[in-house]
Amino acid sequence: MRIFKEPLRFEWDEGNRDKNLIRHGVTNEESEEVFFDPHKRIIEPPLLNGGEERYLLIGRTQQQRLLFVVFTMRGSAIRVISARNLGTKERRLYDKATEGPSV
């Protein structure tokens, strides 16, 4: 997949820097952690919003919190648009993706 072939770099819009913390109690640093979850899942295909591809990511933080993250790519940088706790249906998707033999 194109988005993770290079080292991860995050870019934060100054106008939205604390939006996820205020709305959903998720810090920027915590939302970045899900990109390093070995069981993370990106829901395909990406959504289009004004011609921009938006990816949906489900993953676990270091504190074992399951998050739903919407992000886009800006060149080689990841820009998180939204991060919140998983809903019930999304939790089932993550649980199903992580079932099976450990690697």
C-alpha cells in the first residue's frame, strides 16, 4: 500500500491542533500511536472529499485504547483529520481482523 512505504511523518494543521482532544478526548500523540499497531486496519477504498482521498484506520494505542482515525496524505506526510473511540460495529471489524494465529 502506498501510504506506508516511507517512514511515517505527521503533519498537524494549526487550526485543528486540539480539535480531537476537545471533541473526543484524544491527543495528537495518541492518535499517531495507532499507525504503529501491528494489527491496524485501513478500510478500503479511501473516501473522496473534494478530490482528496481520506483513509479510515482502526487501531490500538499503547494504552490499549481502540481508535477510529480519518486521515489523508499530504505528500509524504500523514495528516490526521479526526480521531475518536471505536463504535460497536468498528470494534467488531477490529476484533475480526485480529482473530486467528499470532505471527
